[in-house]
Amino acid sequence: MSETAQPAPSAATAALTSAGRIPAGRLEGLDGLRGIAALCVLYFHTLGILHPEWGITGKGYLAVDFFFMLSGYVMARTYEHRFAEGYGARRFLIARYRKLWPFMALGALIGAPIVGSVLNDPARTLGIAIANVFLVPAFGSGSVYPVNVAAWSILAELTANLIHGLILWRLPTRVLALLSLCMVPVLCWIAATYGSLAVGAETATILAGIARALLPYCIGIVLWRWWRDRPAIKVSPAIAFAAMPLLVLLWPAVHGLAWAYDVAFALVACPLLMAGGLACKHANAVIRWLGLISFPLYAINLPILLWTKGLGLGAFAGVASSLALASYLALRPNERPAAKPAMAPA
């Protein structure tokens, strides 16, 4: 799509331009929830890699579905008025890639030696590592991102970003809500077919993973247009902060619900959690810290834990190393966010 030649604005576009401006202030409650979700992913990876025999990893992968919905909300909040003013999809995708790439590239570099030791094929390892460092999937029989498996979700998010910049922002809210409703059976089919929503990382499931991402992302856009940071649903921030780990980690208590639980989390729990995050008006230092480390932690924890396993170290070493590096990356002077109208993207 041309970055200069833009169609005349429709009534919906004009509404976005006039009423869709970003409110002042960061969404620190959502930042904090994103940090808690990243800790849930860390817990899930730690036990899954270092102590799979315990069988208590829970469903930490569901935190990724929260990330997708949060991203849709924040991207709509930050960019939809810009789209209406001529900000093109290509610029949007480049901006998103530049935002997400550095931390994911670091995670890939950390994980590359582990993959090399497994493959024992320097040429193949180098090819996979170079591709994965630049977020290019390496299709084959296993993970599309062997050097940092979590990167599959970034591919899914960037795909949703592209569709957003090209199409979704143009759709009236009612049409987008109806489209989201029509995608619910697809999400149910994915969860029922694979037994859960833990799909997307493998060559055989990457398309299912992208479809998994698109529905909560679209719901996030709809929620922004409906709520404008003032959710109609009243949820206590304290309840939201406590519910996030409980819902994704206390899986044995609801084990009989199987895949239906995953769908309910994505479609019901995530909007409620976001409503609670938006109700948080006075974030403390811990919540701010959680928001700052959330994406660096997500990007680097899995390869660090694999190193921990390879070196024969315990879970404490893996968790402490992940948190320490994420904190360093997030709290460097040039990484501290200035006052912005929008939260850093998920």
C-alpha cells in the first residue's frame, strides 16, 4: 500500500481521527499485569525445562493469549488515529519490528549455542541462527524458532499488526466485533483439535498459532474502541493482579475442563483482567518494575533456562539469571521510558 496516496477518509475514519486520540498517561496497571504474565511464562518454562517430572507447570502459555489481547488494545490506542491520518501499514510494521527485534535477537543469540550443541552441524546451526536472529522462521520438522522458541508469538503478533494496519483499522467497530464473534468457532476448533491453546511454535502448528493470536488481538481493538480506557466492567485491580497467576498456574483444580478452559481464559478472563488493569490509577514501584521487565524477560528467559539445564544448575540460578538480565536490559538509562501517551507494546 502506498505511503503517500491515501483514500479520502470515510465517516468511520473521521471518527477515529476526532475521537480516537490517545489519552494522556501510561497504562501502568496493564503494564503491571503484563509483567505478572511474563512471570507466569517464566514459571511455566522453569518447571517445564528443569523439573518436568513434577507435573505442575500449569497453563502458563495462556499468558501469551493475554499478551495478544493487550497488544490489540494498545496498538489500537496508539496507532488507529495515525492510520486515519495517513500512517501506512508498512511504516507501522517497520516500527513494530524495530521495537520488538532487539530483545528477541538477544534471546536468539543466547540460545544459538544450545541448538548448535544439539544439532552438531555448524553450517545448519549458523543458517538457523541467522534466520531466527532476524525473526525469520526456519521451517522443518520441529520448532520454527529453535534458538528461541518464544519468538513464534512475535511472528504471530507482527502478522496481526500487518492485518491491523492494512484492514482492521478501517472496519467499523460493529463489523470488527462480528468478525471476532465469527472467529470464536475457529479458536474452539484449534483448542479441541490440539487439546489446548499451546500451539504455534512448531512448523505443523504455526498457522494455528497465528489464528490463535488474531482473535484476542481483534478483541483488544474492539475493547479500546468501546472503553477508551474507561471499561464498562468494574474489576478491582487487586483482584486482577491476583487472578492472573491463579488462573494460569492452578490448572490441576480445573483439569477436567481441558481445552474449554483455555478458550474461556482467552475470551472471558482476558477482558476482565484488562478491565482490572485499567482501573489501576496509582501504580507502585513494584508494578512499574514488572511492566519494565516484562518484554525483556519474555524474550530471554527460555534460552537462559536451557543454559541452566545444560550447565547442571538449579531452578534458582535460572530464575535469578533471567530476572537479573531482564532488569538490566529494562533499567539501562537509554531504555527507561520517557513520559508517553501509550504503554510500551506487548
